[in-house]
Amino acid sequence: MKNKNKNIEKKVAPSSFIKLAMRNMVRKGSKSISHFSITFLVLIGILLLVATIGKPNIPV
């Protein structure tokens, strides 16, 4: 029985990148939320800029 328990403990996989990222996000809290919101606002701004520049000029 002791050998089986040792083998099971050795087969545990290391933490995945997703788990590490989630742990970091929980630990840093407001910093990651602020970075996410800044990134979101910048991307929306770029989309609006491209839409404004590329808007067709249709005479009425």
C-alpha cells in the first residue's frame, strides 16, 4: 500500500498556466482589473477611429 500512495503522489501534474494566471489575478486584484479596462477602452477607441476614418461619403 505504501508504494501505491507514493506513486500516486508523484504523478500529480504541475500547476497549469491558467491556474497560475488565475492565482496572480486574484493576488493582484485591482491592478489586473484596471489593465483590463484600459485595454478594453483603447480597443474600442481604435475601432471607433477606424470606423470614422473608413466611413463612406455618400452624397444625398
